[in-house]
Amino acid sequence: MKKIVLAYSGGLDTSIILRWLQENYKAEVIAYTSDIGQKIDKKKIIKNAKKLGVKKIIIEDLKDIFVKDYVFPMIRAHAKYEGVYLLGTSIARPLIAKRQIAVAKKFKAFAVSHGATGKGNDQVRFELGYAYFGKNKIKTIAPWREWKLQSREDLIKYAKKNNISIPKDKKGASPFSVDDNIFHTSTEGKVLENPRNSAPEFIHQRTISPQKAPNKFSKVKITFKNSDPVAINGKRLGPEKLLNKLNYLAGKNGIGRVDLVENRFIGIKSRGIYETPGGTLLYKAHRAIESVTLDKQTAHEKERIMPVYAELVYNGYWFSKKRLKLQKIIDKKRNQVSGDIVLGLYKGNITILSRRTKNKAYSMKKVSFEENKTFNKRKVENFIKFHSKQLNKA
């Protein structure tokens, strides 16, 4: 019997897709779940899949790999799409797609499938990953672009007809669209679709309101080695535990919220509420450690290529030659980026309190206002004269 590997969450939508694939393709569906730190109920996934007759259910713990090989390289690039979005959903799809294809090859499946809608970016991200690793030899099935189900009511009717359990919050009106992983949570839809509406407080899942955050100012020390974070407050932690610790510290201080209207890759504007608590601390701390370790030319080169890098990640080009080429430029001098950054956290705000490094890029002697002989003032005059002549050049 032919096989299909489905990216399966165990929820209503992917359960409907699972049944639809069985009916329309007469195939055995392998339920595949990547555990990348999202809220996950393994018992529910297994129970729901078995209820639909699935024999092969695969749940992979990819949290450490996700943080180390996907999140950290992106933090080193200071990647923010349209200057704001830390790319939490974007960066997760390439890894899931890669592993789906690996499972498909292992079990000789003829196709892979996902639950991304026809209006979203995720369909592109998944399918670019499929194309890269599958070399177009494994078919892609995108149910939302194929089936005749057009509305939430259609899905509910289909679920009832096929004895698929419907969560209470998914009866009637559409729920918020939520995606989460260890790096972030995104919330879209319903009242958020109208940009006039303020985001209701209850939709925030991993950050407390800044107004309700503790009145006490707190500190956190992040240690970097070779441009990656390795310790919190002097304690060495693996990638997953380190990010989880920062998520907790930032979240309880109301840090990491973004309300963004973005330009989707496929040309639609959309509004989302993003929470990236630990990632926001890492972004701030990494910029701070680079400020005292990298030379001007390297730092500015990174700054110039960042928007291009961020857009590549957003568009699903994580495995592209262009992104890999930019990553090499970003990481060219990462061996120089080591030291400690102390941050102050208070009601949604981050303050840089201390930068410590053994790197000699920052010279206290040269920058000091005290008289010294380490900086030639005459050279500054010549420098200014040279640049004054450049003012009238095209």
C-alpha cells in the first residue's frame, strides 16, 4: 500500500487532513510530529492518530537541534524581518520539512503532506524544504489547496461525519490561529484581523503584561563563547535548557511582545501578535557582546546583509545557497565573540548593565578623555580634510 507522511499535531485540522488523505489517496498515512518545544500532548497525538487507524506514529524530540542549528545561527545574524519580527515560525518549518522527507525516504512513502493554509507563508516554507531534500522525487500534497472544504463550518461537518472529536473552543466561531515552539508563539485571526483593534490581553501565552510584571528590577548574565550563548548567571546549560531559562526570566518581566502588520511572501498583509521572550534577550545581549568584540568593518557588513538574510529566512530559503553564503559572512569572525553581558529586566524593558570580554577590540586607552599618546590627533585633521573633499562627489 502506498504511504504518505503527514506533519501531524493531533488537533482538529490535521486530524481532518489525515482522514481526507486516507479517503482521497487510498494510502497509509504515517503521522509525524516534530517536538520543537511547542505545547504538546503526546498521549493525545497517539490516541487521536490510532483512532483514525494510523499504525505508524513518529514523535521526534528536536528541541536541542532546533535551538542549536537553527535559532542560534539566526541570532548571530541579528535577523529581524521588516526590522521587527524575530522569525519564530519561519525558522521552524525548514527543520520539520527536512525530517519529514527523511521519514518518507526511510519508509518509502510516495508523498508528504502539511496542514498549512492556501493564504499563508508556511505552505511555501514547507514545500521549499520538501523540494530541497526530496529532489522533487517525493510528491507534495497540500490539502488546503486541493479539497472542497471552504469554511470552518465545512470542517466541523466533515469532522462530525468522520467521528473526529471537536475541541470545545473550536465549535462555532473560528479560533485564533496559534503557532508555537520553544523560541516563540504567534497568534493571528479573529479580532486581530482588524488593525484598529487592540490585542486582548488574554491571547498572550508566555509573557505577563508589563503593567502586571514585578516592581522589582532584576538582572541576568548571559555568557557567550564563539558567538553562541553557553551559560546563564555562570551556570552552563545546553541550548534547550538555556533558551527555556531565558523564556522564563523574560516572560515574567513582560519582555518579548510584538504587534506587527507584516507583508507576507505571497503578497498579503497580515497582523500578528508575536511573543519571543528569551529570543529578545538573546538578540539584545548578542548585539551588545559584538559591540565590544567586532571591528567596525565586520559589524557594518553584518548590518548591511541582515535585511536580505532575514527575508530569505522569512520566505523559506533557509537551505538556499544564498542564505548559506550570507551565514559564512556572518560567522567569519565569530571566534572573537566571547564574554559576558549583564542585562537589567524591568516591566517590558531591557537595559544593558555590563559588557565584559577578553577581546581587545575595545581600547579604553584610545577612547579615554584623559590625555594620552595612543591616538594621533594630527591624523584626525587629515581624515576630516579628506572627507570634506568627498562631499561634492557623486
